[in-house]
Amino acid sequence: MEAYHRPALLEESIEGLNVKHGGIYVDATYGGGGHANAILERLREGKLFVFDQDTNALKNSKPDKKLHTIHANFRYMKRELNAKGITQVDGIIADLGVSSHQIDTPERGFSTRFNASLDMRMDTSEAHTAADIINSYTVSKLTLIFSEYGEIANAHRLAHVITKARGEKPIHTTAELIAAIKECTPVQHPNKYLAKVFQALRLELNEEMGALKELLRQSAELLNAGGRLAVISYHSLEDRLVKNYMRAGNFEGIPQKNMYGHDIRPFNPVTRKPIIPKEKEVELNNRARSAKLRIAEKTA
């Protein structure tokens, strides 16, 4: 399992989930099964439903009568669970982002380290790839995604450079994209810049921010009172959404009050600040360095 993906903040997230022996739980991002296996060890007669849109990830699952695999994006969590007769659960965990296996598989196109097709699909059954975005989006649309999802300062110039390059020859591979945008890639910290470009494309292609909003809304509807939600994020865009929703019940982070002046929110944050990996974990798993875990409990 660890060869596929080493889960971040494993002990902290499972402890925060407060697993009951006979409870019903959801792992919204199965990946290599690290978090799921830890939950299964704590269950006796309960159930664990695991979601993943990547069929390669679900192939890692081992037979267990308590484990139920679902090939779907977690944005369809409520629909898929309802179809199985599940309307309430005791805990939900989501480890967002790209798995180590996806990053380290060259043909998936997630990494700047390999020359491969500009793919970046989380669900390989989907038709569109990152190359379609690069070769078809307008300058204004490219500018928007690079600015919002990559937080890139020269997003407008980057968009112009891409459209100019693709006008001469379509861009189909990671190496072709990197070469095409070389003139606007800073000399200092070029890898950091390229990582932001790839992140923006991945988030747009897989509609990750919209899916995360759906996950948070549906978690509020599915969790029993006292149930726990644990979310591990890897960049500020995700973490901001999670923080705001856990604290205020909306994505803007604006507190809402009822006529008696009491806060209206579906969750109470368990920890005021996000939990980050210890130094030892980062030494063993460098990809965990940017991980942030937030835990919240469903209100009555």
C-alpha cells in the first residue's frame, strides 16, 4: 500500500475522526488505502464506504466485509450513499490532492519531472485532458484559471504566450508546455512557478474546487450530530474553503446568526489551527510538508 501512496497525517486524522467500533464511515479519497485501512482496524461491526474516481486506486482494496468501494468523484457522495440505503454517517475523511502514484506515473502527466502527454485526468474515463485546456481556452479564460487556481502574478502574459505558441504548433506534452512558457518562467525558482501552472490546469480540468464545495455541503447533511469531518489539504485555496466552511458554514467565512444572536453553522471546529506534520514525518515523506489537517464536529 505504501508503495502506491504514503498517507499524510495518518495518526492525527484517524485520532481526530474518533472512530466508533460499530459506526458508518466514509473515506472520500481512497488513494492507496492508508487512511481506510486504519479505520477498518478500528471497526468491528461497522461499515466503511470508500470513494475514488481513479480505478487504479480502487484496485488496491483488499476483501473485507466492512469495506464497500465506490468508483465515483466524492462530489456524488450523498447520491451514491443514498443509493445504498445510507442517509447518515458517523465520520468522513478526505485527503485532497494528487496521490504519490499519480505523480510518479509519467503517462498521467501530473508532474513536471517527466515528458508525457498533458493529461492530468483524475478519472481516466473522462474525455478531456489538460492539453484540451491549453489548446482551446481563450486568453481571458486562461488568465482567469492561472490567476485564481495558480495565484500566478503574470497570468495574463502567460496566457498570451501560450496562445501564441499553440498558434504555431499545438501543445500536447508537458515538455512542449514548459518550453512554450520559458520566456515568462522566472529564472529564480522556476520549478515553483511551473508547479503553480500545473496545479491551475489540474484544478480546472478536474473541477476540484467545485467538488470540494460539494463535499463540504454534503458532509454537513450526511453526518450525525457529533460526527466528525477530517480534511487534509495541500494548498491555500483548498484550506481556505475548508476553514471558512468549518467555522462559518459558508465559503466566504462570514458568520451568520439567528434571531437570538446565536451562530448558525453546521460544524464546530475541533482545533482552532490546522494540524501540520511533525518534522519526522516530513523527513520520511517530503510530500507531506504542505499538508494541513482540519477537523470539525457536526453540531446538534
